[in-house]
Amino acid sequence: MVNNITNIDARLSQVNVVKTSPSRVCITPPPILGFKIPILKEKATLRVKKIKRSDDIIITGEIDDDYVDIVEEDVNLNNKDFNFFNMKPEKRKIKYLKHTYIIDYIQAPKMRRGLGTEALKSLAEKSLLDDRTNGRIVTFCMPIMQESSPAQFFYKLGFRFMDPKANEHIMECIEKKIPDIPAQTGMMYLPRANLHKLIRYGDLF
């Protein structure tokens, strides 16, 4: 009897054993060929700094009121200008530049590739998100070389001179496709009306 039970158990154990078979769902991973080194995108060199209101920079040309604090101050009269019958001191309105980004230098490794435009668009976004500058950007337009002038580049991106006659001259140069010679120099600023156009430059134009 003992031997019969043993034989039965052996048979049962053989029946219960299930042979493993290879899975049909299994996918063999592809071999790793190697890593690709990403190509670095060329960028323009842009050097900027932040002007503070406490720097007391006086603006004499025409500029949007959003850029300046207009303060009424007494005029210091010389002895020659002193009038005995007019004891009340004269006053004048002085425009002090608010917190603003100023572009010191911009240069692209390749011309006419949009690298300078992309750099200024990034700066405009940064300035707009800054609670202090609130989108205010200025630059002093001065050609590095005699035959080149950045005025037309900045004008096309929305910047304007504080002298209306200078803007008319640059606009004429652009329309007639003539070089800006002698080059216009002076401070240019980005009006609020042109700020979002610069940020979306390429989408609208």
C-alpha cells in the first residue's frame, strides 16, 4: 500500500508540472548605437545693464511718459539773470529716466540670420517680466565702424530716436534702401506700442 501511494504521488506531481514556454509578447530591445552630440545654436553677443531711477539720468528729448519721472524743480539763477521785481523762482520740468535696461553692445557671429533679432526679443521678454523695468529698453546708437550704423536695425525692430527728425531720416533711408551716411547717433528707446511687436517679430511681419 505504501508503494502504491508513492507511485500515485509521483504521477500527480508529474501532471502538475507546467513547462515554461517563451513569451510571444517579448520584444528584443534594439542595440544602443551611441549618443548624438547636440549641435550648439549660434547666438548673438548682447551686453546690457540696468539703469536705476536713483542714478538721476536726465532725458532731454521726446520720450514716452512711461519711461520717465517728471519732476518740477527750481531753476538756479545766476546773478545776471536775477530780476529784483520777480522774486518768485522759475521752475522747469525735468525728466528722470526710470528703471530701464540699456543695451551697451550687440554683435552677431553671422549677419542676416536673425540672431540679433532673437537676442533683442529675449531681452524684451525679460524686461516685460521685470516689475521694475516693465518693458523699458534704451540704447545709445553709435556706429563702431564708419561704414556701419545700427540705427536701421534698431528702427526696424521698433526702436525710435528721441529726435523726430532723426526718425524721419532713418525711415527715408529704409524706404529708399540707402545707407545711413553720415550715421545718426543718439539715444533710442522702445515705445510701449512697439514692445509686443518686437516680442512677436517674425509672427506678424
